[in-house]
Amino acid sequence: MKILIVDDSAVMRNMIKRALASGGVQAEILEAGDGQLALAQVPNDPDLILCDWNMPNMDGLTFVRELRKLGSTTPVLMVTTETHFSKQTEAKNAGANGFVAKPFTPDQLASQIKEVVPA
Amino acid sequence: MDPELFGAVEPALREALGMFGVEVERIVSPDRDDVHGANDFIATIALQGESMDAVLHLLVTATAAEELVASMLGAPSTNDATTSDGLGEIANLAAGGIKTRLEPHNLSLGLPSVIQGRSLRLAGCVTCASQADRFRFASGLVVDTVLQMKPHKVCSSNHERARAGGAQ
């Protein structure tokens, strides 16, 4: 599996990579520091995108909208502190497939990935 | 004072640091000037909502910052930029925990900002309610938190100002 991690914090991207390994998710990792940079990674055909919400340049919600405009059906999990119901609805309407609330455990991350990416 | 808001700080910080295995205990009545001064970091993040605005600050020494970020990375931080990045993410996680605990207020988070410098202090704000806490982790190092809450349209400018001597 190829996973694109989109987060403006390199430390958080590193933590997500470690959480994936701890949660038993074996993947090739692609990285992007904001939504704009993530769009440039789309041609690399990730199987899953883990996307922060609050980022400079292009936030996660805008990224998901732009991704869907491109016709991509790649599952997107928002990995974010934005967990309010209204935010979840907004993201799902934009095309996100699910949420992982920060802070999270490796098991919670792995469990959410199984929900959106069939084994 | 807003007990709901200020009561959320400790569990939110515990949850944030617990994500990478750091446990803390709250220190009652700390001497706030006993550890800071040489080379400190302040991470600041805003929480904004329809009924309240708040700002969370984390103040740590460079040594404490490096220890926290090493726990996040599973390896020592190699430079100040990485340490600042990690501290900003801790502020983001802690603020996220506060936000989750105040769900009905539908707060939104800003982007965290981090400054580094000598003799940093968190300035007060006469129109804001605020709460300061200190938490100690296993090595004996500490993280200071200050949460400031302002009524809308009363305090307009400088409640998040840090008075810095020699800020970098």
C-alpha cells in the first residue's frame, strides 16, 4: 500500500509514520507539507491519503475538494483536531472518507485505515 | 474564570503528551521563576469560537523542549527548527484536546506559532481571565501552561504577547 501523509508539521508526519509501523500498517510513504504540495503527489497514485486540516497555503478541506475535482477516488482520512460534528459533515461533503482525531493511538489509526481501505 | 475551559487544560495536556508516552504531574504552587531564563521556547495557539476566544501558551526550557520532541520522534531532535515544529504540534494537540472537551462552543484552532529566546515571560492581560499551571515529567523537567480567555470584542490586541529579552 502507498500512503500519502499530508501535514505541515514534519514531526507529526514522522509520528504518523511511526504509528503506522506500530499499528502493523506496512506502506510505502509519500509526504507533503500542505494541500498544494499534496496535489502534486496525486500522480504518484497513493492508495490512501492521511490529511491534516489546518495547514498554511492550502488547508486539508480545500485539498480534498480539489482532489475530487480532479476525479480522484483515493480514500482520504482527515487526521485532525477538528472533530466537531459540523466539521466532520463539512469534510465528508467535500469528499473525505473518515476521521482520525488527534491525539490518536497506533491502533486507532490502523482501525480507521481498515475502514476505508479493504485488505 | 471559566471552570469548564480552565479545567480542560490538564487532561488535554496529559492526553497530548501521552500520545508519545510522556506522563506529567501537575505541580501545586510552583516557583515560576526557578527554571526559565537561559534559552526557552514559547508555543502559542489560538482557539476561537462564537462565545469565547482563548489562547494557550506552552513555555519550556530548551532542554525540556528537546526531551519532549525526542519522545515524539523516537530520536534526538537535530536542530531548533525541528524542536520548534514539535512544540507547535504539542500546542496543537493540547488545544485540540481543550476544543474537544468544549464541543458545544464549536471552537476553531489557529495555526501554532513558536518563538525561542532568552528570559521569555508570558505577559498578562488585564481584561482576560487566565490560568497558569506547571507540569513536571519524569526527568524532573517542566512545562508551564498559560491559558487566557477573553470576552469577545473587549481585549483586542496584546494578550498573547510574550515579553522577551533577546528573542531570536
